[in-house]
Amino acid sequence: MALLLTLGISKATADELDRRSELKVTWYGVSTLLIENSKTQILVDGYFTRDRFRVIGGRFVPYEIEPDIEIVLSKLKSEKIGKFGCDGDTSTSCKPKTLGLILVAHAHYDHALDAPIVAAATGAKLISVEHSSILAKNNGEVALDNSIGHLVDVYSKAYETVGGLHWESVQVSHISLPNAQATHVEKEGDFRITTFQWPHLFRSLSPAKGGAIRPSELTTLPTPIWNFRQGTPLAFHIDHPAGTMIIFPSAGKDAVFDFKEAKLSADVVLLGIGGVCLWIGCKSVDDLWNTTVRLTEPDHSANVRKVYPIHWDDDRVPLDGETQSDCHVKKRFYAKPSRVIRDFRWFASHADPTVDVIVPTPCEAFYPFQD
Ligand SMILES: [Zn+2]
Ligand SMILES: [Zn+2]
């Protein structure tokens, strides 16, 4: 403290700096994110399998997938997630953090595939939306969505006897989001998490199907990836004493959510950009920016200072490379790889030069609220 005072830094400022560095985030490709402070962890998606095409019965079967439980468990250990936090640490002072919640963006395989496995391995609670008006509108029928809950049912039978998974202790919080403005709040340690609907980036990309997972289609594993129907797509607002952030895992541009009415603002945005210009046309990036970064404040009065682009990588390439012991992602095959980030940076610098665009390094923690 004496040193800080001689440097002219007040205690308040030092405390403030300490507080801002209390929260760190680690990105594992797509929209898998570990958000944590010194005691509590929250995981978005937890998609670690990042599976390749499977060969079944000697036949090359594209798109047939199931979770790779070995990969998932090894990542939980190496990344010190939940009760695996002290794995390999023999010191008596090591205390694992609590993984309280797994927030699944929607039920497509690149978000939901491993979430029930992580829940069964750690005891963390899963969020499953019970009803969605968006699904009802898209399908022209009233559809009930309990996609994540259904996955837990199927997995608990398929992997009933797999060691280290405890299906009897899996908790699913069935939440209701009856309209586009509805919110659901969960508290976990110092975190306050608000979940709300946010449209998917595009609706009809095959094999990523819309609608809710159908119990009649997805009964056993492995299963074709199109059986992981989208379900209700979600976004998450995270409120912590260190700061506020919004995660838009798959950022559709036609959202109608009113942040003012919901009394939600953010210092930082984590934005799924996919192949931005490719999917929605460069001109429409403006709409995306308005809804997700300006939070539809025409006078730019939103507080967002930093944007971290996510979900621009190839979701089928494993995080561990052949020669690297560390972690990497590959840009998506469909989106003129080198251009995705460049296009987005160019756009951002013209839209709001004061907002920083920071590309996260996979498996490397960052502190979004530090300057
Ligand atoms: Zn999706
Ligand atoms: Zn996705």
C-alpha cells in the first residue's frame, strides 16, 4: 500500500483495479467459455469433443456423432474445472472451485453435445428452456422445447454405466421464456446471470436444423448431427462486481430484445460472428452491431468498450494439435479463413472506433474488465 500511495494511486483506485481483475474468462472455441472468480465457475456450452467424422462398422458416416467422454474428462482436468480443480495437485491447500452452472446456448451439437456429460461429471446444474414462442412462430405451431432435458434423458441411458458420471445427481433447471422480452435470473456465488432469447445467426443452414430436439428422432448415440435440432437460442448477461458482460453465442441480427426495458447494460460483449459478411452480407453487419454492441442505442450511449469475437473457428477440429501440447483452433473452412476476423475488425473500426475488438486466444485466460 505504501508503494501505491507514493505512486499517487489512491486506495479506492487500487481496490477498483483489484476488483476488475477478479473475473477471468477462457475461450475454448465456438462459444465454450469458462467464466470464473476465485471461488465460482460458470461454463457456457462445454463443447470439448470437437469431433471428426466417425467411421461406424467400417463405413465412413459423415455427421454421426456422440460425445467423446475421454476428451471431455481430460479437458475438465487439464482446465481445472469444478471438482477436477485439484487433480494432480497434492498440496493440502488446493481447493477446487464450484462449477455451479452450465449455460447451453442452444441445442445444436456444437453447443450442446457435451453439456450433459460435464453436468454428470461435475454436478453442475443445466438450464433447459421449457417453452419458446420463437419456436412456435418458426414452425407455425406451438412447440414445446425441453431439448437439454431430453439430451440428459438419452445420455443417462446411453452412458449409464460409464465410470465417473453420476446421472442421479444431474440437476436440470427448467426455465420458462414465454416471449422475446422474457428473462430468467439465476444467482451463483457473486454472479447474477440473466438468460433471454436471442435469434440464431441464420435459420436454415443444413444440417443445423431448427425446431426442438424430437424425442422420437434422438433416441440413441451416436446420432446424425441434424438430430441436434436448434431449440430455443439464448444469450446470457453476466453481472459480477468486476463488471457486466453479454454473451451472444450465435448473434442473429433481427433481435427485438429491449435492453433498456430489461435494465441490462454491459461493459463487454462476447459476440458469435460465424462468417459475418458471408452469412448476412457485409451491409447487414451494421444491424448486428446495432443490436449487440450498441444495444440498439441510436446515440451510441451503450457502455460497451470491448468486443471479443467468438464462434468463428472450425468446430470439428480438436483443440489439441498433433505437435502442440497446448491448444489451438482453426478458422472455419467455409468463410475464406483469413477474412472473417479482418472483415469484422474493419467493420468495427468504422462503426465505433472507440470500441476495442480483441480476438481471444483459445485456452488462455483473459481479464475482460481490466484496462
Ligand atoms: Zn447453432
Ligand atoms: Zn453454433
